[in-house]
Amino acid sequence: MSTQKFVRVENGKVVVRDQYQGWLYPIICSTPAVLADMNEEYIVVTLVDGRIMVCSANGGDAHYYTGRASGGGIVSARWQGEYIYTQYRDGSADLLTRYGTTHRRL
């Protein structure tokens, strides 16, 4: 039986925990985190500076994205299937690919 993993933000830091809330490993971000979400393969982290970080589920291969400039910065990002649902400060939203490109504006 494989260990289920969950991701949490604790004091601006991202921590991956197991199903019993035991600490597994940290995810290192360039700036403090606000929100984190995980699917089977990847983690998406919303940062305080309005960017998102997408990395593999073990914390490697991190990439940072700003979304579209007219949105005024990303305030939340969550997995929606294979896409990242992003909401901007101006209230608009997009579905992004894990590579940061816009799949569809909402």
C-alpha cells in the first residue's frame, strides 16, 4: 500500500505530509507561500508576490509563472484535472497548463 501525500502551507513554508499528518519533506520556494495544492504528479504553490510555482510531487523541477500581466497577479491556484485554475486580483480567472501557458480564459 502506497503512502498518501498531502501538501500544507505552514508559516509561509510548504510541507508534504503523509496520511497521518507525519512530516515527509519540505518544498523550498523563492518567496513565502500562501496556498498549495497537489495532484498525483505535481504541486502548485501560490506565492505572496503573485506568482505560482509548479514542481514535481517530490519537490524537484520547479518552475515559476506569473500568469497574464493584465490580471494583476495571481491570488490563488488549484489543480482542476490536469490544468491549474488560477484566479487573479481583478477577479478574472484562467486555466493554465502545468507549463504556465493559458489553456482557456474563464
